[in-house]
Amino acid sequence: MTQKSLQTANGNDLFKAVNECTCIEEAVALIKKVDALKVALDAVDRFYEQAVMYARLECEALLKVVELGGIGKLRGHHRKTAEWLAELSEDEREVYIEMCKTGCTIDHIYAKEVGDPKKVQSTLDGLRQIREKVIDSMKENGIVDTRPFVAEVNAVRYVIGEDVATDIVDGMRNRLRKVGGLGVGEGTHLYVMPNSPHTEEVEQAILTRYKSICNDMDSIKDIARASKIKMSYKKFCSNPYQYNLGGHYLVWILACLDTIGLYSDSTAFADSLFAANVYEEAKQFTKYTKLGRAEYIKREYQKILEKEKEDGEQQGQGQEI
């Protein structure tokens, strides 16, 4: 198998070292150097770009141990991966090596594609038990830190697969929210019950959501300006006056969208809110005066006529002066 040179930090060519190795102990030692190389590449964020080349190096190192009869010297996932690789043709190995281009190791590919189903199931069952303890802890204490659980999942990602591990973590967060937990945010990994005594964390959860609202409003503003789009307020709410009557927060959100200049019918939106005020005044009038709405309308109309007359007289006096 041909390959480009993959260098370690001190400049030694591990491909050459693996090819020229003739001793079991030396071959096993090279496996440790290959493992150390991944750590070094991860540290400088270069593993992803060299994942396929690294997979070839790892395959050659493991196969060299098998070739020298040292399979019994390997431990854990390395041994199972080496046994599996030894049974494959070169073309088959190349297919699996190419799968590593997503940024994973050949050990991970083995675990994902042909790993022991019983081990995977056992691992998943263990994680589910830990997840239930996390949820119970939040219910009992009012707060829980999810980092230990995430660390447990990360430790077995090579066994259960990247996608499954991500789904488990996301599922745990969804379960916490479903039973009433609030994500505190700000990178804390904390979840808190809103009725718990942990007021500082609850306040932080509120502030996190406030910042999210602000960010969303800024995003809408940017989109509206860039697109120059205009929309009817009715696409957001067909009857704003109903919410205005009840003092609902939605009215303020609608008003914010109006200040952004998003509405194509801004005047109609303002009229709908004014109509709500008039309706409420009429309701209060009929309640306390015991007079009908018709009487209220006549009185309001009379006020308008008197105001227009007064304004006209003042304007005339101003002209005389």
C-alpha cells in the first residue's frame, strides 16, 4: 500500500518505521506511537484533514503486529480491529479507510460497522440508566450538571458511533426539558427547575432566553433590510386587538416588528390597536354608566365636533392677531 509521508512531531517517518519493523515488541511500541500521533494532531486541530492518511498508518501498524504473530500483545479495541483487518482484502480495507474521511479512526469504523452488537447494546443500556439518574437528580435537587453524563457518552463514542452518541446527548436534554427543566445556558451545561430555590440559575436561564429574543429580533431586522421585504402584520397575527385587550406580550413583539419597518400595512396595524382601545373604553363606559354603546358613540362623536370647533376658533384668533 502506497502513501504520502505522515510525520510525527520529531520528524520520524512512522510509515517507514512500520514497514521496516521486524520485532513484535517494536511493532507493539509503534502502535502506541501511532496513538500518540492522533493526540498530537488533535491538539493542533489537524487530525480531520489527515484522517484518511492516519487510518492507513494505523492499519499498517496493526497488520504488522498480526504479521509478526503478536496479536496476543494487543489489548481492547486494537486487538478486535486488527483481527478484523487481517480478514479483509486490500480493496476491502481501502473502502473502510476512505470512510475515515469524516474525521474518525479505523477503530471507530470497526466499532460502527462490525462491532460486537452485544457490547453496543450493553453500553447503550448503561447510558440509559445513567440518563435516568440525571433526570431523577434534577427532580430531587432542582438542578443538575449534565457534563458528567456527556463525558460518559464521549468515552464510548467509538463503540456506539458518532451519530448515536449525539442522539443520546440530545435525547437526554430533551427529556430534561420535557419534565420541566430549563437550560441555564452560557456554557454551564446546567439544567434547573423553575420552582427550585436555585434563583441565580433560574435568573440566568431567563437572561439566556432574553438574549435569544434580542438576537432573533436583530436577525429579523437584518433580513428585512437586506431583502427589503414588506409583510402584512396579519401574517404574524390576524387580530392583534384581541391580544391588546388582554395585555398580552405578543402586542409588544408585533410593535417591535413595526418599528423595524417590516409591515406593508403599518397604518392598518396601528388602527387595529387603536380600535382595541376604543372598544375597551366603550366597554368600561357601558359598565359604569349603565348606558348603551350607542350613547357612548354619540358622546365620543360630540367630543370630536367640539374639539374641531375649538381648534377652528383658536386658529381664527391667531389670524386676527
